[in-house]
Amino acid sequence: MCCDDKSSKAGRGAKFPRGVSSIIISLRSAIASLGETDASSCQGGHLIPKTLTRRFTLNQAVGETAFDPSSTTGQDARKPLRVDQLLSYVILACGLLTFVVGSYQILSSHSPVPMGDEWTEIDAIATAPHHQPPLTWLWAQHNEHRVVFYRLLLLADIHLFHGKHWISFWSMFAVQCALLGLLVWLLRREGLRGTLWRAVTGLGAFCLFSPSQWQNFGWAFQISFLLPGFFFTLALLGLLEYERSAGASKRGWIYLGLSILAASAATYSNGNGVVVWPLLFSAAAVLRLRLRVLLAYAVSGFALIGSYLYHYASPPYHSSPWQSIRHPLALLDYTFKYLGVALPPWIRIRDALAVSSGAFGLLAGLAAAAWVLTRPQWRKPLPVVLLGLMFYSLTTAFITALGRIGFGADQAFQSRYQTYNLLFWFSVFTLWLLIVDEVAPFLRTAMLIASPIVMLFAAGMLFPLCLRASQLKTLRSEAPASKLCGRRLSR
């Protein structure tokens, strides 16, 4: 009775019937029970419970929404545990340590002596009239690849830098730094802050500069293995900038053109560059872009893949893809080993661990893809880029298996394939880190605990072996030349 009178006096001087006043009091009690209100959760001047605000922020449909784990949908809304914050700093520190070690490996592995496939390219230049091969040589096939950018670097090295190979090694370092910079920029652009930003940045640095890919860091020709991933990421970001700029504007078409140009560069960097076209087309379809965009990627992809396959001849010592497809178990075995955890060959469980971890990674990646693709609110730039990198690595593993299962499944353990292996695991792990941060924070803590354990194990056990292998390869390649010259080669 007294409460009814007080509420009626507070309501702008209007008096409500007892029944209405009782309903008002009941509604106030119900709202209070939903959750603790917060001044930062104001929407349009009204206080909204945190639980409702979080759902609203995740599902709101604004013209230019972004995947933003740092908002009320991310870790800051749930006040991440101090242990999570500490672990994120440890992961970032491990990533920076790996960046330093990998950078040292790239620059210290430099040698002026050609290795392996480089001799074929050197011979083509040496035997050409006036040491100037025809323009068609740039496009000519090398094994199953067309390595236009490596050959351009080789010509520049010979004619401008006296064949010292420094331009190739600095290019390797620059490409990895640029790819890491693109990923960090994307994280900031999409609003990732705090704990997750530090963790994902550390993981990215670890995967891009891990010495386990020592063949690609110590051999000038292997710049062709590093370029496609960089160009594909650039193409994906161009597509996403087109979508962000409302598409039809002049600026949007510039972004689309840059995306197609980057994809074309990926195509002529290495054999697996051809897979970027169906992946870009799929990304555009997932984002539900206009038909003209899909047609632009379809026509460009058809033209570039067609030019790549023009006069293409499968290397005679490689397995025929049409024969390989008849051996699905062998293909799966090779693919799982390609994607799995690779330990030194003297460890007995290496094969079993590689196959089981590769199969687990594949299933985890497909589950993450299903999660993202079946939830419209997750079809944002960051998950799309991660899915693109994941499927890029997966298709690379499969097409490599098609042509190389004749060499045996253990050939998948070659360190040059670790570049794609690490991109795959970075994408899958980061996707699940974002997912569990949204739905199961306690699993986020578990993943953050596992990350530095794996990184420190790799740094303590595998990195020294990889650095030693890289140094031995360089010394062995230089030994004959040093003997002929009667002195140690000057770098």
C-alpha cells in the first residue's frame, strides 16, 4: 500500500491503480534479476543488463559490422583471468623470440653458391646469348612450377648485385615480415585487443619465423615457396576492403583490382598459386557479394589458370594425378603427414604422431569452418581470412600428395613444407581460440596454457636441430667451391 503510493507520486505526478503499480514493481524486480546493470551498457539512454547487451552486440546488423572480440562479445567483456593475461604475454614473448631466431637463420644462411634447382636457372642464363634469356624464359615451366618472381630476382641479382644472392635472402625476410604485418594490421582493424591480440600475434610470429622451415630460409630459390601465401593474404584483404567500402564505389573497384592482381602474382610464384582463385571465389560467395564480383574472380581465375596450364607438361618423375587419385589411402596418409606434427626421424612414434595429429587438425579445421559458415554473425573479415589460409594450406597439401606420393609418404616431412603446415595450424588454432573465447572461456585458458608449452618445447628441442641442419647444408654447398678457390668464400 505505501509502496504503491510512493511509486505513484514518483511517476510525474500521475497516480496509477493498484494493479498497475503492482505490475510495475514486478517488472522492476524481473529486470533486476536478469543481471547486473552497467553504465557502459547504455543503449539509447536506457540501462540494459550485460547479458542482453552481449547478445545484442553479437547479433546486431549494422551496415559495416566487424568481428570484434574486444567489445562486449570478446574477452574484455568477461574480464579475462589474470592468468590468461600472463599467458598471452608469455606467448607474445615466445613469438618475438622466434622472430629473432628465424630472422637470424635467414640472414646467416646466406651463401653466394647456388643450390639444387638454382643451377638449372643459372645454366639457362649462362648459355643464353649475351647471358640474356628470352622473355619466354620467365614464364617457362620449372618442374611443376612457373617461378616468374624468383627469376626476376635472379636476373636483378646477377646484373645489379654481382650474383651475391643477398637480394633473395633479404626478400625472404621482407616477405615474412610483411605477412606478419598484414595479420597484425587485420587484428587491429577488426578490433582484437588485449589478451587475444597478444596471443594471436605471438602465434603468428612463431609460425611465420619458425626455423623448422629451414629449407625455405636457407636456399635462395625457396622465395617461391614464401610468396604465394603473402600474395594470397593480400588478395583476401583486398576482397574484404572491397566489401567494406560498399563495393560499387570507385574505391571499392580499386580494391577488387588489387585483389585480382595479387592473386595473379600468387599464381606465377609457385605451383600451388593456382588454388587461390577457387578460394577467393568461395570467399566472395560466403560474403554474399554481387554477381559481378563473382564473375570477375571466375573470369580472371579461368584466364590465369588457363595461361598457367598452357603447354604444361607434368614432370615424368612425378606421380600422375590421375593415377594417384586411385589410391585414396596413400593420399590421405601423405596429406596427414604433411599437416601433422613432424618430429625428428629417430623418434619411433614420429609416423603415428604425424598421422594422428594431421587427422585431428583436419577434423578440427573442418569443424571450425562449419561453425563459421553456419553462423552469419561470424562471417567477418578475420574468420574469413583464417578460413582462407586454412583451406589454402589444405589444398596445397592435397595437390602435393597428388604429384609426390610416388616418392613415399615420408617425403611429406620435408622442411620446406613446414611453411604451409604452420600456416594451417595457425589458422585452425586461432579460429578455435576465437570460438572458445565466445562460448567457453575455460577452454580459452586451456588453449593459452598449451600454446607456450608447445612453443617452448619447439624452441628447446627442435630449433637447435633445425639451425644446425641449415648451417650444415650451407657449408656442404660451399665446400667444393671453397676447395676450388683455395679459400673460404666471402659472403
